[in-house]
Amino acid sequence: FHFSSYFSVLFFFFFFCCRREKRHMSWQAYSDQITEQGIQHAGLYSLENGAEWAKSTNNPGTCADAQKLIQHLNTTSTERVEYGGKKYITLRNSGDVLYGKLGGGGITVAKTTKAIIVGVYDDSCQPGQCNKVVERMQAYLIENGF
């Protein structure tokens, strides 16, 4: 048994098995986590260009919609905002968080340093629930450098 092969085995074991690095969930898991809390649709998009990182099944939102949401957040506009083919009345837009309403449902959009998080709810969900879920995800991502 050669010393070099023993060293190689130790190196392999240490490098691949013993590293303690912070592992993040996939972006899809973040989207799924939002919908698992009663939110109808969720999406995560790049703040830089609106590129889709993840979104829930059957979410009609597009990258173009995300780009418009980013522009809307940046101007703190209170004009209607569109996402997934629906136009929401903007109730509040602080530049970091946007709340919109359409009938019994609505939308919550939150901005982090690198992304926007979108939550769309229907009349089976309270607006405050969507706000809480999306804003908790916002805080978590900011805390973790996103």
C-alpha cells in the first residue's frame, strides 16, 4: 500500500465528504415553499434582467412581466401593474415591496438585492398571508446574500 494512494483516498474523503459549506435549496424549492403555504402562484426572477429563476406550476407570469414589475418597483408607481395577463390595482409600492389587488385576489412582489419574489393569491387566501410568506422569503434571501 503506497503512501500516495493512501493520501489520495484521504484527500478524496475529506474533500467530498467532510466539507462543511452552506448549501442552498434550488430556486424551484423556494418557489414551491411559497405555494405550499396557500399561495396560488409564486415566481423568482433576476433583479438584473427579469430572467426566470423558478416559478410554480401553471404560473402564467413571464420574464417580460417580471421586467415590468422591476420597473414598477423602481419608480414606486401606483399605476396598475400586470402579471400573468392580469392587471392589478397597486395598493402600495414602497420600492421594496408592492401590494396589488384584483377582485378577491391579489399580488405581492418583494425585491431583494438580486431578485424579485412574486406571490399571487386568489380569494381562498387572505392578503396578509401572501404578504407574510413573500416578505419572509425576501428577508431570508437578503440575509443569505441574495
